[in-house]
Amino acid sequence: MIKLFLLSAILFFLGFQITNSDTMMEIQFENYRLYGSIFTFAGLIFAVLWCWHLLFLPFRLFGFLKKHHLKIKEQKRHDLILTVLLTLTNQEMEAVPELLEKAEKLFGQESYIYWTIRCLLLPDEDSYHQLMQFPQTTLGGIRGLFRTANNDGDLQQMRLLLDGLPDKKKKTPWALQANFQLSCQENNWEEALVYLKKMKPILSTEDYNRRRATCLFLCDDVKSAYKTDPLNPAIAIAYAKQNPQKAGKIFQKIWQKNPCWPVYEAYKELLVSLDGKKRFSAIKNLVSENPYERLSLLALADISLNNQEPIQAKKYLDEFLQSYALTKQVALMQARVERDAWNHEDKAREWEDKAVETEEDENAWACETCGYKSPSWHGLCPMCHTFNGLK
């Protein structure tokens, strides 16, 4: 309606005049004059409009086909991305070459989506460098190169990548996490605390306190670390050694929540000056809240062996084997019982052979991420670099 009004206004200003009677119409424009019935002019207008419609029909048809083609192509792209995710989930790596070929046809090498798919299926430095060429995926490329450098243990390259980030990118959660991780790997725990404070809004209170306590502990501030996270076994052990008069309460508190063999070993070391009965009584008090837990039974058996009471130790070991699978620690204790109680050398050697065949060992710190075991605690797993992963 608005277009018709505008057309009428333009024709009026150009001198286009229309006069009509009951059945006839006269049109004058410049030196031209048309005279005919109203029906003639109506038919003429209808014919012009129809021809105009037919004239543009091929263009309309081409536009429809183009939209349909783009819709099909978009659906193929969507299906390809889903297939890539399923391939990664199911580890069907034999399908990778075909998927990369399809991705190149559907997206082209000038698309950042193609290089993103390539990095997912075949991560390598060249692909990550290509990602960095696109504004949408610059950070993704840097993250990939950082991960590669981390796997290679190249701390210098990791530092260069982080220092080269734009100022805005340095404040992203990933950049803060990466700087925190790198500071930990460089054993720069003061710097790690600085980045950790910046990460506080993106961490849960529990996770933040755990991390902060570990960093404080590695900065030799044991007291503050213990107040922040009293349930960290390594921190509790160090604090108890500084406060031996409170050791019983410190170790009992952590044993109730998180039984840990190194805690028992540290407590036993602090009790070395006491006689056998008092040592056993102290350990029994330590495990009183959960006496039938696997490590509680082992602690009672071990302290019994140290007190030269192998028969009592065997009672706890038998209770252990009724509920739990054989471990290296239990097999070695059984060997000591056979020797100390009855001098059965052959049976003792049988238990020692079983200990060699058994991998499970309680007398070690184990990484929750990769399973790496260490006789001593580390703030960062030496194998996979997981922060505070040894439990």
C-alpha cells in the first residue's frame, strides 16, 4: 500500500494526469494521450504486472534453489560435526582420513571450522598454528601449542606463549589457569598464589582453599596451610611434627575423614619413645572411629608386629582378608607373621612371592589422575603435572 501511494505521488509530480467518466478513462502524460474504457486499462495493468512477474520468475527459482542447496550443505556440516564428536568419543580413529576429506570439501581450508576439526582429530603444531590465524580461534591455537609444550616439558616455550597473549586474553580463565600451572611447574609458589587469587571468582570455595593451602604449605607456611585445609594429609603430617603434643588429635581428625597410610607412619614415628602398650593404645585410639576400615586393620596389624605380637597381628590380617583383596603390604606382613610366630620359612617365602605378584601397595602416595605412585608427597604430580593430585 505504501509503495502504491509513493508511485502515485511520483507520477503526479511528473505531470501524469488521469480523468475518467462512468465507463471511460483518459490518461495524459507530456504529449501522449490514451483514451479507453476502464476495463481496458485494468486489463493492461494486469498484463504488465503478469509479464513483470514472469520476467523475474527465473531469478526467484534460482534463489529458491540456492537457498535449498545452502540448507542441505548446512545440514551436512552439522552431521559431520556430530560424526566427528562420536568418532572422538568412541576412539574410532580409522575413520579420521575420510572425515578430514569431508571437512575440507564442506568447509574449505580457509575456514577456521576445518582447522578446528583437524586439531580435534589430528592435533599437531601446524594445525594449531593455522588456528592462530583466525580471530575466532586464536586462543584455541595457543592452548593447543601450550598443551604440546607441556607434554614435551618445554617450560620456556610455555612461558613464551603465555607472555605473547594479548592483554585481554591474559585475563581469561584459561590463561589464569595456565599461568598458575606453569608457576607450579617452575616451583614458583609465591607467583602461583598471585594467580590463584585472580582465579578465586571461577573456583569453588572448597577448591580454592585446597589449592591455597597447598601453595602456602610449599611456601613453608605450614600453620596457615593447616588452618586453610586441615584435611590435607601432607599438611597435617607437617603440622603435627611441629606440634607433637597435638599430634593425636590432628591425626585422628584426618583419619576419620581421609585414612592415609603415610599419616599412620608419621604418627608411629612420633610414638617411638613410648613403650609397646602405649603405642598400641595410641594407634587403637587413632582408628577408633573406623576400626574395620582397610587401613585401620593394617595399622593395628603393623603396630602389633612392631610390638612383637605376631599372633595378634594375624588376627587383624585375617579380618582384612575376609573383606578386602590381598595387597603387597598384607602379603609382607603375613610373611613376618609366619617367621616371627612359628618360624615357617617356606610359608613366609610363599607370601613374599605373592607380594611380588601384587601391585597394590598402601605405603605410597598415588596420583588420582594418572595413578603414579611415589614414596614422598609432591605438590605437582611428577608424571602428569596434576596439581595436588597425590593422595
